[in-house]
Amino acid sequence: MSGAAARMKGIRWERAVAKYYGTATTRSTRPGVHDDAADIVMANDMLVECKDHGRWQVAAWFDQVESKCGDQKPVLVLKRRQRSTAEGLVVMRVGDLWLPEL
């Protein structure tokens, strides 16, 4: 897949995730425009990076989003082939996962 086609695939995934959560992407999603912002910033202080690649590099991608965070919580959302947006995978630090007391 060419560079432009791969970027467009990633942009489509970012937009799908943002739409699923009822928010917007926070960076420029125009092809050819590079910036260092995260893809989505959620209201609950989560900084989201979306990836749609054939080969996953989870540790490197998580380091990438974590370096952008500051006080926010880094979240990596991975696209799964032939699956809906709701079936994407989420990677986050164990300490950032909030669970209500049972």
C-alpha cells in the first residue's frame, strides 16, 4: 500500500473511533499534513492514538502516545481486520484502568 493510501486508511480509522465515542479528532487529518498531536482527546483526560496497520508494534506505538501525554492517560486503539469499530482493541496502563468497587 502506498504512503498516501496508508495515511488515508489511518485517517478513516481515527474518524471512525472519534465518531463511535461522539467526539472529533484533535489533529489535522488532511493527507500530507504532519503534526505531533494525539488523534483524539477524551473528556476523561484520556489521550487516544488510533492505529490501523497490518503489523502491530504495540510497545513502540504505546511509547509514542505516552510521550505526548503529560498528565493525561495514554490509550492506544487498534483496528482489527474485518471487525467493527466497537471490536477494536484498547491498550492502556493497568494503573489507568478505573474499575468501580464491586
